[in-house]
Amino acid sequence: MKIIRGRASGAESERRSATFTGEVWADPVLPTTDGVTINNVFFTPCARTHWHRHERGQILIVTAGSGFVCTQGEKPQPLGVGDTVWVPAGEMHWHGAGPGSYLIHTAVSLGVTEWHDPVSDDDYGAAGV
């Protein structure tokens, strides 16, 4: 058993850039342990992940702000405080903040994350923004 008191001990928040569009910060809660990684992630307005998928899936728990999550080939879905998202293993998707709000979510990533191309402005705009 391991108890994490708020966040990973000694870990620093880090700005994410290589696989994100816009300004995104991640605060490690649990560094990768037995194939599970947990981060609190802060997206500024319009910031978002690139397209990606997770080997064993991902859970997103929205704690503040609002934004969107989108499965490839589908319309982006709105997210708000209290929403929980289950992304099945291997499903290509993106998530991020809307244009008028920041978004904070806890991301529980299972297995290896496979990163792909940035989300185009057209794909992001499909959210009605």
C-alpha cells in the first residue's frame, strides 16, 4: 500500500509542451507505478492535448473549469466540474480547455501513452468554439 499526501513527494510542477497545444501544466500525484500514472493537469483557455491513446485506458476527473473531450471521428463533448470520463484502451482522443475557461482535471493513465499529431484548429473548432 502507498499513501500519497496530496502529490508526489519532492516532485515539481512541469510545463508540458511537446504533446500539447497552448500552455499546460502538470502536477505529479503518482509517478508511473505498476503502469499507472496520475497527474493533476491545468490547461489555460484553448489549450489541449495532441491526439493520443493509452495502452490500458484513461480516467479523467474534472475538478475545476470547463472544456472538451473528443474521440477521433466523433464530435467533441463538453466537460465540467464533477464529470468523470472513461477512455477505453486504445481509443484515439484529445482533451483540453474551452475558449472561455481554464480546465483542471486529474488524469489517471493506464499503461503506455502513444502520442500523435496536434489537434487541428478545425477539429478543436468542431466543439462549437
